[in-house]
Amino acid sequence: MTGQKFPPNCDPNFGFFEIQCDWLIKYMDDKALHLDNLIDDDFIDAIRLLYKSEHYVSAMKLLMICIDTISYLEYGDNNGSFKKWINTYSDLKRLKITTSELWEFRNSILHMTNLDSRKVIANKEKRLFFYVAHPKTPSFREDEEGKYFNFLDLLTSITNGIQKWGESFNTEREKFECFVTRYDRIISDKRMAHIKFKEIIK
């Protein structure tokens, strides 16, 4: 093995990594950054796969994580970013739920896989339940247990918000550099580097 030359991204005792695709080149052209396509590929596509496989709780968890990520990309690691992004870019009117209620739902489903956040238990916020139905199904009802909303209506609200968020970069160009810096640190199933092993590795 003495004198053997390896690619710069190669560890002779392990393998070598394929060079990752530059996401900025892939999703940007001379007209715009296609941010909605980027987020769709990196987050929404996996939510759809889980939903179609009837892993609805896992799909909902990933949707909450998606909102966490895009609110971080917009506002950084700051308290209140989740609710601020929803209030700025999304619309929950059809669902008849509030951003504060959705935040408590997010806390309980992500951290405990239940619907009882501390504020819900203390009767400071309504408990939210989601159900799975056609988007044209009435999206709301409420009883003594809490409020009920249609998963697909929430997903539509968020994806519409992502499109609106993407359009904001056309008028707020100062956000672009910070966004790129943050997104460079985002990991993705579709942008993973793969390890290949060669016979030269003994």
C-alpha cells in the first residue's frame, strides 16, 4: 500500500465518500431560488411517504419538525420562531386552531407522543386532535376533550406557507445569505454522502 494515492475525500482504512450534490446549484437558476422544491424534496416528500403508508403519527411528527426547521432557517434559534413563522406565512383559519394551540400540540407529540402538554393539562390551552380524511371533509369540531382538525388541511396550510415564504426572498433579498449559511448545515436523506468500498482497501 506504500505510495498508493487516494482521492482527497478517501480514508484508505475505510473507503471514500461520494461528493454531495450542491443544493444551491440544483435548486437555483437565473430566475430564482426554488425554495418550495427544496423543502418539498428534503422534508415534505418523506411526510407524504409516511402518510401514504398510514404511519400518521410519524408523519405528523415529521411535519412538526419541518416547521421547526423552516422557522429556524427564517429566524434563527430563537424562542417563538415556530409561532412567528406560522403567523407570518401560514393560515390556520380553515382549521380554527391557534398558533399557541399548535405549539402545545407540537411539544407533546414530539417529546412524549401524546396530546397533553403542560399547558393543556393546566387548562391554559385547548388539546388538539388530528384525524385523517379527504381535504374537503369538514375540518373542525370541538368537544369537552379539545379541538379536532384534518391532517391534510394542516399540511396544505404549511405547504402554502412554504410557497409564500419562498416568494418573500424576491422582496427581502437581504435574507438570502443568512438562509444559505444556515441551510448548508441542514442534513437530508436525499443529500447524504455515501461511502464506497474498493478492492484496494485491504
